Amino acid sequence: MTDKPEIPEVPPEPERREEMVPPAPEQGEETVQPAPDQGEAKVLSERTSVWSLMLGVLTNPGATLAQVARERRVGQAALIVAGLNLFVAVISMLAMMNAKVELTMDGPEAPLGKVLGPVALHFTLVWAIMIAVLQVVSWFSYAATYNLLGELMGERPDGRAMLAALGFAQMPSILIPILVGLAVLLGLWTLPFLFGLVIGIWILVLDVVAIRSALQTSTGKAALIFFTPWVVGIGLAVVFFVFMLASLFPLISTMPTM
């Protein structure tokens, strides 16, 4: 007897399921797209509105600075850095123009007062422009420094994100002339210093949040990156001061006593 060749079994074909295709809209019938929910619409509006971002820095800084760093809004940040200082200058000029100048016994109508008024106004304008330019230069310098320190600490640097986040972090400065002017009008001369201290600490915290958002790192490492240049600068100043005293000590010791 000869063995019969085995015939391989053919697996059954899988059942074909007909896909349900939605019917095409008839001619003249409009297709209705689902509208985005309110939260999604709010995010989309904030992405296109710089005013929402400026307000968000004051009310919700963590999420807002993260969005600014992600979208790298360097141009808008530059306008904020320069515009805030020019705003302070305008407030200063208006205060000077409305102030009553009291000079000598001749009173505010003295010729000297008429000469010094425009001169002081001119120097105020020049001073304000110089401060605005220096603030923009400092903005670039700090961004480069923090970016380099972040790279040295193993983070991925992003110059445009750092510039954008640090620029928007200066938003609380807009409150300084308003609060100081209000305190002066009320005659509370000790409040301007307190306002400046509080807003300065506020900006310091926002700078740390901006570094964290730009480098996508932890808050602790962002604080370390922020304070490192200040600690190094203060240390160098102390060393320079001690060196100057040490160099002057032999000269002082040889001076004759009275």
C-alpha cells in the first residue's frame, strides 16, 4: 500500500465586514462641524492675543510663561521690555510738568525756574531713553548668561525661548509708576519703597519661572541658574574690596600721626 499524500488544509477566508460610509451630503445641504468647547476656544484666543498673555503673566504666570517660551514671542517681549521703561519715563515727565517748582525767594515764576524746567524735562527724556536701551541690552545679557549656565548644567539651551520668557516676566514693572504715583498723591511717602521691594521680589520669582519654562527644567535648577551670576558677582565685588583695602593698608600705616 502506498501512502496517500496529505493535502494541506486551507484556512477559511475571514468574513468581510462592510464599512459603514456616511452618506454624502446632498446638493445644497451644509455640513455642520462640531464647535470647539470653551476651554479650547480660550487657549486658541490666548495664542493670538498678546494682551491675554500680558494679563496671564500677572494672574497665571506658570502656564503663561510656558506658552510664551513654547511659541518664542521674542518680538513682543522686546516691545514689553522697552515699552515698560518708556512708560515709566512718560509718567515721570508728566509728574515733572505738573509739579510746582519752588526756587529761592522769587517763587515759581523766577527766570531761573523757567530755565531749569525745560532743561530738567530734557534730561529726564534722555535719561529715560538711556535706561530703556540699557534694559534691552541687559535683557540680552541675562538671557545669554542663563542659557549658557543651563547648557553647562546639562539642559538643552533655547535662546529665543529664554528671551521671550524673560521679557514677559518683567510685566509687574508696569505697576510701579501707578502705585508710586498713588502713594505720592495720598502723601504716604514710605509706601513707594515698599511697593518697589514687593514688585522686585515678584519679578525675581517670575524670572525663575521663566528660566524653568525656557529650559524645561525643574524649579530648583532654575533657581540655581538664576542666583549663580549674582553670587559670583557679589563674591568678586567682595574680593575686589578686600584687595583694595589690603593695597591701601601699607600706605595708611606709614602716614604720620597727628
